[in-house]
Amino acid sequence: MSRFPLLLFLTFGCTTLVAQNIKVNQDRLENRIMELAKFGLQENGETERVAFSDADIKAQQWAVQSLRALGLDVHIDFAGNIIGLRKGKDSTKKPISFGSHIDRVPNGGNYDGCVGSMASLEILEIFNEHKIVTEHPLEIIIFSNEEGGVMGSRAIAGHLGKDALKVVNSTGYSMGEGIMRLGGDTTRIKEVTRQKGEIAAFLELHIEQGGTLEKEKLQIGIVEGIVGLKWWEVEFTGFANHAGTTPMNSRQDALLAAAKFIVAVNEITNSFEGAQVGTVGKIKAEPGAPNVIPGKVITSLEIRDLSSEVIEKVYQAIQAKGEEIAKNSGVKIDFLPLDTTADPAIMNPTIQKEIEASSKKLGLTTKYMPSGAGHDAQDMALIAPTGMIFVPSKSGISHSPKEFTSAEDMANGANVLLHTILALDKSLE
């Protein structure tokens, strides 16, 4: 054997061995999370970093600088998303994309989408340190305004309509105004849209935002799909009358009918097999006086499941029971569907298997599970094969200052993401 083939073997053999065994720097990942948490930190210890706020813009600028320091080609797209591209060996291949978001709900926690975003930065730095160049280009996406309506990912999927740009968040800025503040351009939103086939695969790492993994002492959640949801306003119309002079058997009490309906929503949803959920989270009674029988009540109704058919079956059962309750109560009921809907998004089975294989290779325990919350991956699944990785949330708490995921759990998830990227880089065209 000549020296050149031997050198070639040793070089590529060594690179392959390194790639098989590399892991993220846990301390550096945690430090990045803590550094990001400083943007919007208040004197009382709370952090306010709602999308479009000054703190969100400063955090975005910091993320851009961090990515450029890693040698990526970075820009803000017309929807305000941060896009960072790392070249691969084959420029003709479609990119493997991954990322999450860094905006937060009001008075939110430090982890949520931040774990997926900071883990993505860490993975890119690890690749740099080990001089690993993938076949595919790698694309990190830090999505804009996830918490206020998955704005950035909806734009990439081509589903951010003009009406959505008018929606105002707690900062007082509309989505349209917010996009401009972030460095985007509302007149060119359509140019952000990606077509099917433009992205080889998309991956998102996220905290579970529930207590299942912690309760079952498991380390990695393999997301099977992100539930769809539908919302309705349910109106009960009775007759407002004097509470002191109207006999109990002569009342058309809209609130009493609504109370029975709320109980029925819980009972009916539980009567179906599966993991579907039904919730009444809002109620308004009119005229709202203690000495007047409520003549009108408006409640919300939300149903979520991985199957649109199940959502419809649960709704039909709830609607029938609601009409029965209304008739027996002497009131009128109306179900008014709202525009706030999302179709279920099933994660790609091949990517699920790669996530499972990477987890097993790392000696981590896993569970296949649905996501009850919406994520950017839900929209990305419309245009690319998509996978999602969960890591435990302490006590199932999320969207709260008490939200917490340990450094070890974050590193576990980041390592699974890293090795899944490497596996897909080999298996995808």
C-alpha cells in the first residue's frame, strides 16, 4: 500500500471516529442559556423578552453576532427570522435545517425554545472545533415571534396572511410593525416562502413543557406529531331577570346552562380513548351583576388531538350534549368557529427512527410521545421532512419564571440533535 492511500484512510477514518464520538460542551451550552437570559432581565429578577421588544431585538443582535463568530453566512430574512448557513462539501445538496426561537411569553422562563436555539449554536461550534464538514449545507433558523403566533415559521411555510400582520402583541406592536423592527420587510414577505423539497430535513429540540418525561424518569422524548387544535366561542342566550323575584323553576339562566356544559366538555372528552384534550378556558356572563340572572354567557371551547378526525368526533359529541343542555335549560346555544386553528403535524417516521437510534447510541432512554403545544416544527412539517426532540421540564412547568431544565438534560438533547444531523447527512440525498 502506498503512503497516500494509508494517509487518506487514517485521515478519513479518524474523522469518522471523531464524528461518532463527539459530544457538546455541557458547560458552554448552559453558559449560553444564562447569557441569553440577561436580555430583558428586570430588577425584580423577572425577564421580559416578548417578540418585538427592545430586549428581543438586542437578543437577536447577540445571536447574529454569535453565529457570525462561528463563520456562518448570516442574515435576517423578510419575516425577521435569523438565518445562518454553514457550507457543506456538496453545494448541490439541500440544507439540513434546525433551530427554534428565543422570544418569550410575558414573564416567561429561560428555557422553552431557547434550549433548541442555543444547542444549535453549540453544535455548530463543536463541528468547527473538530473540523467536521458535512456533505449537506447546514442551516440554523432562529424563528421570529414564535410565542405570538409562530410568525416566522408560518412565513417560511407560506401561511402568514395579511390579516395576521395586523395582530398586536403585548408590546403594542402589530406583527407587521414587529417584522420591520426586527429588520424584516412586510412588502417582501412572500419571498421568504420555501417550497417543498427546498430543505432536506428540519429538526427542532425543545423542552417538553409537560411532566411526562420527568415522571417516567426518561431522558428523551421522540415527538410523533404536534396536535392540531380548533377553537370555538359558545354562546348561551337565556333571559336576564331579577334574581330575587324570579322563581327557580321559571328561570332561563344562561350561566347555569354554561356550567353544566363545562362539566360535560370534561366528561365527554374523557369518554374517548386516546390523548385528546378539551378545555373551556374563558367565560363571560352578562350583565354580570349579583342580583341579576345571567341572560347571556360566552365561553371558549378548545379541542386538541393528533387526528383531525378525532377532534371532529369529540366536537360533534360536545355539540350534541350542549344542545341537549340548552333545550332542558330553556336557553339558546350557538357554536361559533374561530379562525385560530391548526392542523395536526405528523413528524417524519424515518427521522423519528434516526432520533431513536442516536439516543440509543448515546445510552439515553426514550419515549415516543405527542406534543400538546404548538411549535415552529408544526409549520416546517408542511414543507420538509421534520423531526422533534423533547428533553424533560422540571415538574412540567413552562411559560413561567420557574421553568427549568437541567444542564445535563439540555446536553443530552443537544447530543441527540447533533448525532441525528450527522446520521441524516449520510442517509439523505
